[in-house]
Amino acid sequence: MFDNLSDKLQRVFKNMRGEGKLSPANMEEALREIRVALLEADVHFKVVKQFIEDVKVKAMGEEVLTALSPSQQVIKIVRDELTKMLGTHQSRLRFANEPPTVILIVGLQGSGKTTSTAKLARFLTKEGNKPQLVSVDVYRPAARHQLSILAKQLNAPIYEGTAEETKPLELAKSARREAMQTGRDVVLVDTAGRQHIDEQLMQELSELKEALNPTEILFVADAMTGQDAVKSADEFHKRLGITGVILTKMDGDARGGAALSIRTITGQPLKFVGVGEKSDALEAFHPDRVASRILGMGDVLSLIDKVQQNIDFKTAEKMQEKLLGDDFTLEDFRDQIKQVKKLGSLSGLLDMMPQIGPLKELKNVKLDESEGDLNKIVCIIDSMTPKERRNHMIINGSRRRRIAKGSGTSVQDVNNLLKQYAQARKMMKSFTGQAGLLGKRMGKFKFPGLPGF
Ligand SMILES: Nc1nc2c(ncn2[C@@H]2O[C@H](COP(=O)(O)OP(=O)(O)OP(=O)(O)O)[C@@H](O)[C@H]2O)c(=O)[nH]1
Ligand SMILES: [Mg+2]
């Protein structure tokens, strides 16, 4: 699933990784490549257009995260937009206030309706529901038999119908009645398919909808058919009003274009994906997880999440101004360390970052030998007078002795801290200076002459 797209996007980001800073030119290049990658993955052109536009707007307005490199910044934006395109939140099945809930399974011939009906029965049973199955495909006797076999394998009750019941509506109504009598809370109605959307089928499905008042009408689409699946989902939605999509055969579809387009085109959520022929091969669809899987960069993505959750942006911004303005005091150093502590191990964090010049050196500062060291630094700085914290130059020998005593450390520790501070001050200034410039650039990002975007 999404293999090719995943590979291509990763290549785009890898190419960007070498860049110390983002420029309109390399951003333009990256967007172009992302656009091609999406089109090659068979994503609907309208969806691609919207996506690229959204990424562009976001890149222009994005809050600057100095803890992230330029390529990570872009990965973050692409990940967020990809998640949005896939529907943001998981869309769960809805249930009727008064059981039984009726779920109509509709779609074209061979898309996987009967298989998906069985898979849903299994899924619902595992969730603690009691599904009742019925097939209303009266055109092919083998179709009803197929569902019976699957139901028996799953030990799920199926309404087989009487000899007199020859119409879909009769069968469905009887199945619902039976569910009510036997205390079943969900009726899964497997319907007949057609090769193309035709009037007769639509009429039949409309009648079922009218009479059964289903809570969900799930359109089953075959992912292998790509944009055709999207088109028929859209048409079914316009004619019938679907409430969600089950995309089958995702195990055989390396491109994933249908999955990426269906939400934007139909406005209806992807609820499940089929990933195999067996009845356990059904997955609830999680937009965020799928977006992360497509980008395939677990470490970078979790870094982004950590930074987003933990960094206090206002403080970070002020800090950046200070660093640029050459008044990074010991107090700021302490605040910085507190922020770092919130993020966990500094070396762990640095490991996730691209190894660009100043950061590589920062690693050697060994701020992070242990959590205890960070605490020690905070303690020492706390033992200084405000005047000392603002001007480290006045901290002479006797002051160092007093600070060591006050913080329960040694003069050696105080000396080390002051050395580290001086070093960090020098290096972080050069690093944040770069990031600051980048920030300014990103802030006023212009994309001159980008036809087609
Ligand atoms: N690999 C794979 N095969 C699937 C999946 N879902 C369904 N199939 C296969 O697709 C074929 C058609 O599935 P059915 O469930 O019979 O499709 P249908 O929509 O009920 O077909 P009609 O009733 O004829 O309209 C079968 O061979 C299934 O095993 C899936 O997620 N992955
Ligand atoms: Mg069928």
C-alpha cells in the first residue's frame, strides 16, 4: 500500500535534508516533486491541486519551530495536510438510537461487498455487537450462498429467507424483524452489484433505503480500479447518499490513489480498508496513522510531535530574539535546559536531528550526561544572585565558592557550568542565528512564478 508514493516522498525529503536553509527555489522544487509523486500515485488531479496549494499556504504562514530543520518543517506540513486529506479523525461506524442498526452494503459488481459484509460481521462481533446477516442479491443464487458459507464460518446468524421471499425488500424487512425478535443489534444487508451504475439498481437501493432507514450506507470500492472507484463512489453518493466507504483490495494496490482522493471528492469518510481475502483482513481506517505510514519516517515524525507538544512557542520565540540580540544570560540558559528536559534526553533529540554543523558540535558539549547533570545545572544557576545570572563576567573566585556551597556542588562543577554556558552561548548563537534567518525567510515566503501550482 502506498509503496511508490512513500518512496518518492522520502526521496524528496532526503534531497532537502542536505539544505541548511529553505529557499523559495528549493521549496518550489520540492513542491513540484511532491505534485508529480501524487499524480503518479493516481491521486485525483483536483485533490493534488488543492493539496499543493494548502501546503504552500501553510509553509508561508507556519510558526517557526527552531527545533526543526527546514526539511522537517516541510515534512510536518505535508504530514498535517496528508492527514487532513485522509479525513483527520478516524470515522467510526454510527449506530441507531433504537436497535437494530441497519447497515446497507452497496457497490459495483465484484468490488468486495459480500466479503466485506462477512468481515464487518466479524469486526462487530469482536466489538461486542450482535450482527444479523442477510443477502438481498436475488439475481444470483450463488451470491446468497456465498454469504451463507462465510456466515457459518464466522458463526454469525444469517437470514436465509423463505421460498416466497423473492424481492430484496421482503428479504431485508424479514431479516430486520428476525434481528429484533432474537435480540440482534446490527443488520448487515449485502446487496447485489452491477457492472455499471444503472437505473434499476439505483431504484432498488433507493427503495431499500426508504424502507429500512439505514444508519450507514457503506460504499464498497475496489482500490485496484483507482480513479474509477472514486468516480463511482461519487456517483453513488449523488444518487443515493452514502455515509462512508470501505476500500477493498488495498493489499494489491501499491499506488493508493483512490484512498487519497475519495474523501476530498465525495466528502464522505473512508471507514475501513480491506487488506486480504480472509474475513479478518479488515482494518479500521486511521488518517493520522496512514499519513505517517506513507511518509514512513517514524523517528522524524515523533520528534515533530514531541517538539509540538512540549515547546512553549512564545518562550522559544523570545529566546531566539535574545540569542540574536546577544544577551543570552544564565537565566535563559536555565530556561533552555528546562525546555530540553521536557523533551527528554538531549542526545536522543540530537540523534533525531540532521547533523548540520553547529548541532554536531553541540553534541560534544555533553549537556546531557544524565538527567542528574541537568538538575545540577539548574541548581547552580538557582544559587546565583540575579545580578550574577544576568552578567556571568562578575562571577569571581569567591562568588564561585559561595555558589558551590549554596547549591551543594563543588567549585569544579560551577567552573564546568560556566565553561559550558560560554560554549553553548557561542554555538547556539550561530545555530539559532541560522534558524532565525530561516524563520524570517519562511515567514515571508513567496513563490514567485509558480505556474500550475
Ligand atoms: N486481495 C483481496 N481480495 C479481496 C478483498 N475483498 C474482496 N476480495 C476478493 O474479491 C472478489 C470479489 O469479492 P466479493 O465479496 O464476492 O465481491 P461482491 O462485491 O460481493 O461481488 P458481486 O456480489 O458479484 O457484486 C473475491 O474473490 C474476494 O475474495 C480484499 O480486501 N483483498
Ligand atoms: Mg456479492
